[in-house]
Amino acid sequence: MRYIFLFLLVAFLSVFAVGQNVKLARQYYRDGEFEKAAVLYKKLYDAQNRNDYYFDKFIECLLAVEDFDTAEKALQQELKKNPKNIRMYVLYGNLYERRFDDAAAEEQYQKAIKKLPAEQYEITRLASAFSKLSKYDLAIQTYEKGANLIKDKQVFAFNLAELYRRKGDVPKMIENYLNTLAAYPDRLNTVERQLQRYLFGEEDYAELQAQLYERLQDDPDAVQFIELLQWNFVQKKDYRNALRQAKAIDKRLGENGARVFQLATVAFTDKDYDAAIRAFDYIVQDQGPASPFYLDARREALRARRNKIVEGFSYSQEELKEIEKAYEDFLEEFGRNKTVAPIVAELADLEAFYLNDLDKAIALLDEMINYPGINIKTQSKGKISLGDFYLMKGEIWEATLLYSQVDKTYPNDHLGNVARFKNAKLSYYNGDFQWAQSQFDVLKASTSKLIANDALDLSVFIMDNLGLDTTDQALRLYAQADLLTFQNRFDEAFEKLDSIRMLFPGHSLEDDVLYAEAAIYMKLKDYQRAARLYTDIVEKYPEEIRADNALFALAELNQNQLGNIEKAMEYYEKVFIDYANSTFSVEARKRFRRLRGDGI
């Protein structure tokens, strides 16, 4: 028993000593004390069954201090003991390079490749040794010879793709990733990730597309290449051509529209509504009700058609009527119940804000919020919209009642904050500014960035304009004009704003009046006049609180409605440079970079 204990103790102390030497050797190496590190690595190599890692570090340390003679002697001894360890020739070659003898170095490198065995592990080890020295051509040569030796042309294709990437040879990189896919179709996701990481710009994606077309000419049934071609089109945001590939795969694999629906959703999110509509319609028309995606595709196609019109900033009454009929046809097919409640809400929104039929919008939501079994959140969203419509109609009591119901249902939720904000705004419209401000101050801490920013703006606005006056008459007129604008009573709103100019010349609300007028012209789609008013604010009132709002609005106007991208970029840049503390600053920087083509 005593001998066993002594044996275990000696073994433990030996392992402990080795561990200490490893740590100390690493520390010396990191600190640049290569002579001390070399001594320890040599000991570790001799003690650890001649571990190649420690020998490599030993030689590295000797080369670092230019002790070439000792390094050469050690390499010669190692090769004599183990002539099959072809990695030693790589170390030997590196030694000659450090001595500036390139011919001798190349001779050693080629000797390693010449002695390459038909073993995948040894092939990979040798190629990795070359890669570590950035000898990518030699690593490629190793893999290519190795593939011939083990009679598998594609076994190292993925490794070769990585080496060609490091060399900056994009066509060869792509070729070898496609070779990988030819041999291992199940690695599609891995190849897509690599390509997404290493392809840059139109030229690279065009090269991938060209090579894929060549592969598909040789093998039209290679689904993995069709899938990658679809992926390539999606990266280029060419959803029309991506859809062509997705439909081909869908039919070949019998996917019931799953892939096409996914692509349609991406196109919809990216606001390519034409492509989204074609994709959703394929499911509806070609797959029919048997597809598990039929209902969703009908619904999303409807939304895509609506968004295409209302986000296009230029539409006719006839187009709006066509969309209205499409919504009604949908409800006729699927009924009016809790399942289609969000569609009913969208139709009500269309009636209120675009077709100006408030009574129909109110009737739709009154019915929707009372559907049996309706989702509480959907119902609450409906109540908020219904409150807005009552407010537009001038029925303030009905509006505040609905907002208060949602606030009570969701006291600590985003929806509750929205309802609370709208109730506070009602107080502002009614001229109860101190109460409204106290509510806005609470909402400044909202987790919703949009609510918090709007609350902050209104709180500061009230404070700035209420504290300067002995009377709140001018602010009351402005709040009334704000409400009239919300109610789409634009002529009356203009009259209120004009009265502020006449009754209170030189008032601090001058820039706010311009801003409110610009907002009305935006609703009337008179974009040129809106742009002039925003410009007046920026130029005449650069220090006032509306300046950054006007500048950001001017940037959006040029980007979306006026189509002047250069001007939009100029204004976005001005927002985040001249108004760095603005709540619009971060978003302005993102949009500037996106327009510049940074791909964020």
C-alpha cells in the first residue's frame, strides 16, 4: 500500500511539474524571452512522448533568436529518428528561408509534398503547416496531390475554397465551394454562410451566378445548385428571379408552397411588393386551398397590394376602391370572425384615412372588437384605432373612454403606454397643458422608443411655450389646430394657425406654426410646398426645437416622395452632425449609411 501511495505521489508531482513548465514556457514565449522558452519546450518535448506541438514551438523559439545551427541540428536528429514525419521538412524549409536561402527552402517544401502518403490526416496536417506560414500555393498543391492519392477529387474542396479565399481568388474560391456542394449537397447552409461572409459587391455575385448556370447546364436536376441560385438572387434583392427558382424547387420537391411563401415574406419585408404579390398569388392560384399556406398567402397578398398603393405616395380613388373591394372579397370568402380580425382592422384603417368614410370605419371596428373569442391584444389595438376614429369625428368622450379601457387592460405594456399617450394628448388638445405635461413626463421613461420620443417632444414643447407667456391663448390655438389637422379639417386648421400669426406676432410658436402647416401639406400630398416650409424652419430657426424635426422630415421627403437621394443624404448627415443630441440622430446616421451603400 505504501509503494502504491508513493507511486501515485510521484506521478502527481510529475504531472504538476509538467503543467507548471507549460505555463512558464507560454509566459516566456508571450514575453519574448525565446531562449528561456526554448529550453522549457525542449524539456516538454522530451518528456511528453515527443509531442510535435512542443517541438514546433522549440524550433520557433530558436529561429526567433536566430540560433539556426541548433535548430538545424535538432531537425536533422528528428528526421533521422522519424523520416516519415514530413512536417519536419516544412520546418526545415522555413529555417532555410530565415537564412535567405530560398532555393534550399523550396527544395525542402517540395520534398515534403513528394513524400506525401495517401492518408487524409497526414495530407491535412501538411497543408495546415504550409497555411500557418502563409504558403497558400504549397497548401493548395498538397491538397490537390492528396486528392489524387486517395482518389477523391472533392474531399478537400472546402479546404481549397478557404485557401483561395485567403489568396483573394474569388472565382476559384466559388468553384471549390460548388465542388463541395456537388459532393456533399447537405452542406448547402454552410456554403451559403461562407459565401455571405466572403462575397463582396455585384461582381462577386455575378461570378457565382455564372458558375451556377454552368453547373446547372451540366446537371439540371442538381437541386442544391438551384437553391443556391435562388439564394444568390435574394442576396442581390432580385426577388423576381429568386421566385422563378423557388417555384421550380417547390414543384420538383412538392413543398406545397412553403419555400415560395418564405421568399414572398422576405420580399414583402423588403418592400418589393410586386415580387411578393406574384409569390403569394402563385400559392393561391397554383397550389389552391389544399396548400397549408393558402389562407396566409391570400391575406399577405392583400396586404402587399394595399401597401404598394398607400406607400407609393401617389394613388387614385379608383385604386383605393379596388383595394377596398379586395378586402371585402376576402371577408366574404373567410367570414367575419376572430381569425380575420386584423384584416377588418386594416380595412377600417383604409376607410378612415384613405377613403374618408369614418362612419364605415367605426362600424367595422365596433363589430370587430365584439367578435366572440377575439384575442385581447387584437381587441385592444382595435379599441385604440376606434378611439382615433371617434376623435377624428369630434366625439372626444368616446375616444377617451376607449383609450382608458386599454390603459386599464395593459397598465405595464406597450399598448397601455400608447393609450396613455393618446389620453394625455387629448388633455393637450383640450388646453389642460399642465396635466398633459405631467403625463408626458411619465411616458418619457416608456420602453417604447417612439412613445418616449414623442412624449419628450411634447413635454419640452409645452414647457417652452407655456413658461414664456402670461397667457396660454397662443398655445391653445395651436393645440386646436393640431386637433383639426388630425381630424383632416385642414382649412379650419390653417385658419387657427393664421390667427396665431395675426394675434401674436413674433411669438415663440412661429417655427411650430410652419411645422404644422408643412404637416398639413404632407397630408394633402403637396410635397413641394411642404419642402419649402421645412426649409424655412431649418434656415430661419436653426436653434429652435423644431429644427431637427424639420431637417429629418426634409430628408425623408427627398428620399421618399421627391426622389432626390443626394439631397436626402445631405439632410440626414446634417441631422447627426449639427444635431448630434437629437432623437433623430441615430436613425439619420443609419439611413445616410444605407443610402451611401454601406449595406447595414
